[in-house]
Amino acid sequence: MYVKLINKSLVTNEDIEFNKKMGLPVEVFCPREYKTLAFGRIQSFCNEEILINGHPYCRKNNAFFGHPSISA
């Protein structure tokens, strides 16, 4: 799990936009329950939540894993 936190965490809007633009699936993980809540493509997002599979997930309460953006 630690390696996943370091290498796959989507933290910035740039990271999330990259995954949305590329159509890459992301994992929504609840750290309180230690379980995956969803896996799918990002439909939309704002500073408070990310919409995946028609369900909004709070950015503050969940971890999002995918492919971090590639900086030049």
C-alpha cells in the first residue's frame, strides 16, 4: 500500500485532469474502511469531489489512485 501511496496518488487538479483527459480509470479508496469504493473513469471534478460512475466522492475523505500527470 505504501508504494501505491507514493507512486499512484492523484493529489493535484493537474493529476486528476490528466487521468480524465486520457480516459484512464482511477481507484477510489476509503482510508477509514480500508476498502476500494469505486473503480472507473472520471466524469467530472471540482475542488471538493470527483464524479466517477455517476457517484460523487469527496476528495478530502478518500484517496484516489491512478496515473500522476507527467511534468515536462
